[in-house]
Amino acid sequence: MTPCGHWVMAMNNRLLAVIDASAHSAFDKLTLHRLPGALPYAGRYRLIDFALSTLRNASIINVAIFPSGNYRSLQDHVGSGKRWNLDRRRDGLFILPPKNLSMPAEDTLSFMRMHEHIEYFRRSTQEYALVMPADIVWNIDFNAVLTDHIESGAQITEIKHQNTRMQTYIISKKELLEYINSYDVIPYQTLNDVVLKKKPLNYNVYDHQGYSKRIRDASTYHRSNLDMLKFEIGTQIFSTEWPILTKEKTAPPARYMPSSDVMNAMIGSGSLIQGTVHNSIIGRDCVIKEGAEVYNSVLMSNAVIEKSAHLNYTVIDKGVVVKRGTVLEGTTTQPFVTQKEQIITTRSNLSVLFAASEAYPYVKTGGLADVVGGLSRALSKKGVNVKVALPLYPQIKRQYQNTYAFHDSMTFSFDGELRKVNVYWLERKKVGFYFLENFKYFERDHLYGYDDDCKRFAFYNRAVVQLLHIIDPVDIVHAHDWHAGLIPRLLKHHHATPPGSLLTIHNIDYQGACGGEVLDALGLPSNPEGINFLEDGILQSTKLSTVSPTYRNELRYEYFGKNLTPALQRRERDFHGVLNGLPSVFSPATDKVILSPYDAPNAFAKTENKLALQKQMTLPMGIHNFVIGMVSRIAEQKGFDLVIGALSHFLGVYTDVQFVLLGTGDEALMERLKQLEKAYPAQVKLNLGYDATEPNHIYAGADLFLMPSRVEPCGLSQMIAMKYGTIPLVRRTGGLADSVTDFDPLSKEGTGFTFYNYDTDALLERLGDAYHTFKEHKDDWRMLVSRVMKADFSLSTQAQKILELYLSIKS
Amino acid sequence: MVLVGGRGTRLDPITRRQAKPAVVFGGKYRLIDFVLSNLTNSQIDTVGILTQYEPHTLMHYIEHGASWDLDLIDGGIQFLTPYTAYEGDQWQKGTAHAIRQHMHFINQHDPENVIILSGDHVYKMDYNAMIEDHKASGAAITIATFTPHDALSRYGVLELDSDGFIQSFEEKPKHPKGTHASMGIYVFKSDALKTILNDNMPEGFDFGKDIIPKALKDAYPVHAYQFEGYFRDVGTIESLYEANMDLIDHPEYLRLNDYKHLPLFTKSSNYPPHHVMLNEPINNALISDGCLIEGTIERSVISPNVAVREKAVVKNCVIEPGVTINENCYLENVYVLADTVIMPGTQIIYDSVQVLDNDTLWALGDGHE
């Protein structure tokens, strides 16, 4: 034991520490400008203080921090490490960022990234290495862990708290170096992989009794902060004997005015309390004005909560101003999260106009229509006044002519001529729809695919901007995809005080790269190089979003962002990822198509659907057969290379595995799939037609849902499969990474099986893991089924995050 | 040069175990923070601190001066302690004497001007303005002055001519002739300082009492720099208490929340933010990190790591660090010294402020009414 007060005691020369400060996407806005380790905590600290202080208290003097992503704030906070006795002549503090910047870094520190700094490990003299994440809140004695490790004689010791794995390991440096040196030939990328997969492995668990929490998303962040208000937890974490140290700041004691009303709150220095604060954490230099109410909230530093504002279950980032009378309400699982330095006002009638080329239920060719239809409705349920402007296609006319009414008409000049647009209007479930009628541009059989698409949608953009002159004012125009990409620019061109704009990128492959004649038609300054609708929207809109947080991060790399990478990098600060929600219609309990509806408590009834699927597909029936399902467009992007490669092995080894695929697409791939079917006729059934069977049979009947996409911005099928209790096996990319967490057989956490490296072996390995879990750990499998069915992918969650973005645009 | 050697006998027992500049102020500060922050805010980066009386708390507190950005390779903070030399013991007999003992420190850095400060004043000041004034007037010595809020007779009183040069100086006069009081802050031309100190020794030891009158007598040009801001010499318990209360009643005086213009730096504690547990009234209070508040606080300054238990009432008090005020206590007009433990149900009400510590409590006996 080395109590801090006697820090002069011997330096710990046996243990070096590696802190994994990798970025990860689950925090969204909170980690837009900082790594998770740099998140402010408990009104005064940063998350990494817990790692650094516990290391200091164990007299550890050689610490390497491996950050990835934007580590400015982290670097600023730790400085020379002096606060934690780490500014040393020998050893001390090392910050070791990734060297390979061309690929997105994984969210866990890999041996490969350690290998980039192999010199650090070679040069250090300590015998053991402690590898830990930067996002744990705890106060632990690492010397006790080291003693336990040595006494156990184990190769690797992991710290657990009440069955939760803390992914904090002690390993001999020699052994760690072996893994690092052979990172490209061993089947383990991280110490976590070693623990899960290496057999035999002498693995020891150290059970830490005290409070321990990994902070992995906004909800755990919020909850853990409020945990500090529980007296026993707070005093144990902020022990005087084993102190948590942080960077010095200058702030006077907090000031309380007579109007203050405070109960169960931790309040940081420099704050001025005039209003009500209950059950909350208030950071440094906050101002809670008279009449403001703060309940169950976490405020970082320099927030100002104005008169009669009301906060409940919120996370307020640094420097945010919540204006008079604003009401922000979150829930325990979904706290309302602001962005840094945002000014938030709500008027009850926040008004938004959607601009999109299609919207459910009026016109639909793809997923965009579903998102626009679902999101507009979910936002209106949250009190937003939503309107949607659509071109009036003949399809809409045919079906809905009797439901909409003439609203107004407008005339403007386009392409050198005056053009007239008739505007029709209807309201559906509290969402207003404007249909813009123009014979020349919109009266076609199909939505897209014409030579003059550029001009058609330029005309649409111009018409939407004109529409704003004849309807009630809106606060924000929410443009979707390239079809609405020029609206942000046109708004500025045609409105003296333009509303704010949000551009959502659903599909970066379609960009609207158009010639200069479009600019001329719109009366914009000409440019012989033409104009890219999506790129222009990216550069001109107030804020940007895309369909998942991970995809948002991936788009910064050329592999994903392609030609738009520079534009997206430029707008990085205003670019957000919001995972699409799943409409509530996807439910096995109300599904009319499947044989036997079921819900989570009665998930065993899923078996009947499995047998029905086998029967329908003429596969050998049996509940012990392992049914792998896929519903997918057949394209290289969806990972069919891997599927074909892995299955041709896997089906041969395990003859009780069955594979069912529904989809159509690329001819060459379909041909190869047919070969697979021919090779395993009793195990593989393909349904490659356009007029295919209902996909719901597969969602309900399969055990495992396969989605090993190379690129997947969001993906809905995995969410649908999960709602139906089918366990997903996905590659950790885009929305797949944000909707599926890897199942960990030790801690039993996770919702599916994931892999990262795009190669057949990685997929094969996880297929094997899934198969063995299904066959040999039936309890685990049942638990997974009931867990995935309860996963929250609601439109309401998506709408909440979009609403948070709107509020940041308005300010 | 910062003088921190004085005993501050009038602050007894607050200063019984520490030098006056180490006294806690405004909850989380110490008096020395003002002069060190002023120095760093004035970009003066070569500082000699002259210590004598009970220096350990202070030296431990200041360390290398990193908290004030004064830990520099060239210059920075140097502690100048009394020493024994070939000529005999050099125990300091007064402020000027102390400076003379460390003339080698001044010679070593060879500055144009030397500013002499005290470590026990409460004020925020940019010394550059004073030094500019000193250079502009061409004076050998410049003295900073202020207009006191209380009796002039407590201070060194200056009489000025129309150009701001000093005609007369009286230390604590019964019938003051002038209207300006000395802040005890002096800028000397280095040469003048050396000459005067060498000429004037050994009969006088003190700047206020001996050196300034002597300089005036010798017809050195002595100028007054009129400081407009808030200034308190907290030489007595009453004035220390009043200055603390000014933080509550007049936050505009010292603007502790202003981090841009003359911020006040301090060495930070390791405590988490304070925790207010119960919904009791807290009116006009300054509460520091690490406190646990269950009781009622009214117009009081609470230092770090203080516990105020259930149903305790703290009114018009200054509470130093580490104090525990147990259940059902009632304190009014009390200045509670560090680490005092007040037993449950203790009621102490003074008409005017009194100091309380474990010893006084012992003398008063348990359950004192």
C-alpha cells in the first residue's frame, strides 16, 4: 500500500501503464471536440483524472497515453503530467498518437497501434504493463492488483467489478511485447481478443469491490455523474487518502444568493446560484439565474441557465446558454444533450420545412422516403411544426389528387424564363405537405434518370426557396441529400434574413455533379467547372448530419468520403451523426405476415416461424439447425465476397447450418451464390427474384442475421432483425457499429457478433463463435434473443437528437 | 521584493503558527495570493520573498511558484531567509533591514527599479501603472497611496504638493495633515535604494518609520502614485473579517470571477466540488470545494473541506478549512480557525466578531451557551 500522503515512498519501478484514450462514436455531440477521456466530470474533473490519479497513488511513473482522433483538449488537460508526478527526467508521461492516419482508428487500442510506438515498450524498464481505458470512474489500488497478479501466476489478470469487465489488464511486458511484435500474424488484435479467444490462457480475475463505471455513452455519463451525489459513492471515489487530482484552475468559491434553492447537488467553484438546483452536478463558473430550475442534470463549466428555464435529465456542455423560459426535458436512458457553446432557446412553435425528393407515404423509391416520412412525424410528436415540400409527381397526383387542396401559386424566373409553380397543400397526422406542381420539370413517369435531372432538381431547389416567401415563416430548412443540396446557398441568395439550414446526407454516392448551366439557370455566378449539389450543400448549410455517428467519423477518410472528404473535413465541427430510427411498424407481435406472432417474453414462439421458414424454403426442418438469414441488395458493398468465401468453408464443416438469402442485384455475385447453392443444395436456399417472398419470414425465422457490409451508412435490416429476435452478425462499420455491440461471453454484455477487419477469416471466426454459442450456450443465446428484441431504435430517439441539432442551429 | 516576515501580532491567534501572508482569505485563497497574482499579472518575473517568522507553511504553499506561473528558469521566485555570515548573525530587525541583508540578490539581477511589497494586503493592482508613474515623475522613490475607508490615523499619512510629490510623511499620526494613506508599496530606483539603506543603517530598520522620513529629509524626490482600486490592510481580526465580508456584500470590489483582468491565482486544493445535501436555506454564502453542507448558511465565507451538519446554523461567520460544525450548532459572528471541531448543540453568539479554535472551545467548556 502506498497511501498518497506518503508519496515520497519508493517509485513503482515494476509497473508501466498504457492508457487507451481512443475516440469512439457513442457520445456523439459530447465528444465532437474532445476524446472521451477529456470529458468533464463531477463539476471539476476530466474522466482521465481517474486513470492518472489512481496511477499516481500507486506511485507509477511511466505512463503512455494512446489517443486517437482530436486529442487537443486531452493534451491541454494533462500537460506535462506534473499534477500526477509524471514530469520526470526518466520515464514520465508519453502521448503516443496513431501514425497511420489514412484509416479510421478502431475504438479499442490494438497491438498494431502499439507497434507504431514499439520503441516506447522496448525502452521502458518496468517488468509489468497495466493496460486500461481512459474512461473509467473508480478509485482503485493498482499495487494490490499487481500483487494479486503475481501471486496468481497468471499470464494475464483482468479487473472486474460485479461481473462487469473493466477491460483493464496486467500482463508481463515481455508477453505484451510478443503480441505487439507479432500483431500481423496472430489472430488477436487486442488484449480483449486474447482474453476471449486464446486457449489455453492462464487468466486471472481481480474483483474490485469499489464503485467502477466505464463511461461509454451519454446515458452512462449522465447516470454516473449523478451517482457521485450518493454519499457513500461520492466519498469513496473522492477519498482524501487516495485523492483524485486534476488540473489547477482559478475560480473563487461558489456564491449562493438568497433566492437559491439547493438540494443534493455538487456545485463547482466560481458558480453563482440564484435559482433552483436539485439532484444535479454543476460545473465550474456556471450561473443559475433566479427562477431557473435545474433537476437531475449535469452541467459542465460556464453554463448559463437563464430565468424560468427548466432543465430535467439533461447534459449541458461547456459554455452553453439556456435562454429564458426554455424547457429541456430528457429521460434517464435518453438525457437531453447539448453541444458545446450553444445558445438554446425554445419557442413552442419551432417550425421546420423538409426539402426532399421523396417522402412516405406519397412517393417512395428507397429508404430516403421512409426516413423523411418517419422523422417528420416523430418530430411533430415532439411539438415541432413540420412541413414537407415535395415535387408534385404524376404518381402523387394519381393517387392523392382528391386529398390535397390548392394553396397558392408562385412565379419566378428560371433558366431565362418566367416559370409558374402551383402549390397544393394537405395535412397528414399533423405534418403539412406542400406539393409543387410544374409540368415541364416534374411531370414525368419516373422520379430520376433523366438527362435534365440537374435542372429539374435545381428548379425544385429554387421553388422551395420561393415557397418560403408565401408560407408562414420557418426557422430551419432541413434539406435531404443532393436533390435539395443547393437550397442552403439559394436561401442566402433570395432571403435577407435566411432561416438556418440542416443538410442530411443519406447517400454520398449520389452527389448531383452538374454543369455550369445549372448556375446560369438559377442566376448564380457562373462557374465553368459546374457545381456539385451535395458538396455545395455541405459547404453552405448551417449544420450537417448523416445517418449514423460511426459513418460520420468514417466520412472523414477518403475511402468513405471520396471526393467530398475535403469539404466534410472543413465542416467537421458542424457535422453530426444521428442514427436513423426504426418505425414501430416493425414488430413481430403485430406482424400479419408471419405464421406465429410473438414478443420478447414469448420469444420461444419464434421457433414456429423458424420451422415455417425451413418448410417454405424446402430446407430440412429442425429446431437445432442453425439458420443464417440475409435480406440484402446483392452488391459488393454488402460484403458478399466475404459471405461466399466464409460460407463455402463453414457449410462444409457444419452440416446443420442453413443459409437463406433474399435479394437481388449484381449478376456476377448472384452467379457465384448460385454456385454455392449448387455445392450445398441441402443447406443453401436463395430467393433472388424481385417479387420475392416477404422478408419478414426471414427476419422472424432465422437465428442469425448476417450483414458483413464493407460500407453501411446506417442499415435498417439489422435493426429489423433484432426487433424480431434474430441475432445480428455484422462488420463494425457505419450504422452497424452504432446499433450492434459485440457479445462478450465473459461479461455476457453485448447484442450480437461483430468483427472489424474486412476479411474472410475474421467473418469465419465470428460465425464459429455464433454457432457455438447457439449450440453450446443456449442460455446465453436465449438471453441475447430477449435482449436484442428490447433494443431501442425508436424514431423518437432519432427525432430527439435531430431536435437538439435544430436548437443548435437556431442559436 | 516581497516582505512576508512580519508576525502580525494583532492577528493572534490566527497567526500563532503561520506567517500573516499564509492566512486564509475568501475561503480558498491565502493573503499572499494577492501579491503573487499581482506580480504575475504585471509580468514581473523576478521575485525575492523575504521570510522570517514561521515561514514553513508559506514556503510549502508557494513551492516553486508554479501556481502563479512564477516557476521560471531565469528569475522566478527566490526565498530570501535570514542567514549567518562572516560579519555575524543577520537576524532581520525590520523591513528595511531585511532588504539590506539581501542586497546581493538585487545586485545579482541589477534591475533599474525595485518594487517593495507586503505579502499581507488585499488588493488587485497592475504594478506597471505605478512603475510608469515612477519613471514619468523622475522620482527616486514612489509610494502607492489610497484613500482609507476608516481612520487615517491607522496608516502612514502623506501630504502631497500639486504635482503629487510628497511634502511630509507621518506614521500613524494623531492629527493627520495629509489625506492620502501609504499602502506600504514602494518603487525605488535601485541606486537610491542602495544609497539610502547604506547611509541610514543601522539606526533605523523600517521603511515607513525610518527610511521614508529620512529620504524626505535628504531631499530625495518622493512621488505618490494614487491607487484608485479596493485596498485593505488586514492587520486586525476586524479588518480581516470585514474584508472577507466585502466578498459577499460587494463582489464588485475584488471581482474574483474575472479571469481576464487581473485574475487571482491560488494553489488549488484536491477536493471535489462541495455537496449540498439537504434543502436548507443558503443565503449570501461563499462555499468552497470539498465542503459538505447539511445546515443553514447565512452571509458567511466557508473554506474548503468544511462540514456543516444537519440543523446547524452558520451566520455572519468566516470558517477556515477543515472545520466541522456538528448538528444543531448555532454560530454567529465567529471566525473559526482551521480544523476546529465544534461539538453538537454548541451555540456561540458574539456581538462582534471573535476568533474560535479548539483551544478557546476547550476553555469555554463543552456545550457553552
